[in-house]
Amino acid sequence: MPSVYDLKPRFQALLRPLLRGLAGLGFTANGLTLLALLGSLAVGGLVGWRAPADPAWLLALPLWLFLRMALNALDGMLARELDMRSDLGAVLNEVGDVLSDCGLYLPLALVAPVALWPVVLFSLLAVLTELCGLLGQALGGARQYQGPMGKSDRAFVVGALALVTALRPHALATWPWVFGLAAALAAWSCLRRCQAALAERAAARRG
């Protein structure tokens, strides 16, 4: 199943020239992780506060989601390529992603009350998707990233929907259907990640 996550290597290649400069300025992998989390909470709060009255504020979402994607890529690259890996960093990375998703997506229920439950369900399944991804590691294998609604895919869908709605506010009427479908795809992602983790565990036992 194609996923935006498949573009990650190319995106990282574009960002690689920034690594040494960021490190030289004193940025650390954990610092970028925290910056992504705090920025997500701030942008989510701003959108939840201002966008219900003026949908143009939704433009903050696609802009920030792209920047967050860059920060998430850079923190991992700093950790791996400049020897900044740590147990704290691993915890911050996973917890930060979940809190950032909740901070960005749950406020959208305030923007479109008609989509309250689809938005809430989508946000909860976003959390569950990441937990299912960690099951592979819990079983002694690899972190699972299967889609079709992984972190990058969720960001693309929400960013695109926010952009369209900011330009055409009547698109709010489609939110229950879009978030409902996205929630269903997130549930499918959970199933695929669990299946992959179990299959890897079974193969390890046979080997």
C-alpha cells in the first residue's frame, strides 16, 4: 500500500545539508523533538481558538505540518548521523509524536462541531496506530510503519483538508466523511502493523 512515508529517504536527502549547521548552532536531536511538540501544541491551540470564527486560520496547519515533518526528520538524522542517540530521545520521540498528533487534530473538533466524533475517533486511532507500530519492538523485532494512514499520511490528509477549507469554507460539510474515512484507514493501519509484528515474531521463532 503506497504511503507518504515512502518519500522519507528523498526528503531526508534534501535536508541533510542542514545537519552540520544545526549542530554548529547548538541544536540537539532532543531539542528538535521538543520544539516539534511545543510548536504542535501551540499551533493546535491557535487553530482551535481562531479558526471556528475565521477558517483562514486553518492555513497554519499545512504550513506547520510541513515544518513538523522536517523537524521530525532532522531530529532522527541528528541522532543517527551525529551520534546523539539516547534512551531519553527514544522516549521523547514516541511520546512527542502522540502528543503532537492529539494537540493538532483534536482542536479541529471545535472548528467543525458537525465532525466532532469523526475527529475524535481519528485522533484516538492515530494514537493507537503508533502504539501498534511499537508492538514489533515489544515483541523483540522492528518498529512497524505500515500504512495507509501512518503519521506522514495523516499529516498530508489533514494539511490538504485544512488548505482546501481555508480557501473554500463550505468544504467543512465534507469533514465528517473525510475524517470518518481517515479513521477507517487508520484502523486498517493498526491491523496491518499488528499482523506484521506477529508475522516477524513467528518467523524469528521458526528461524
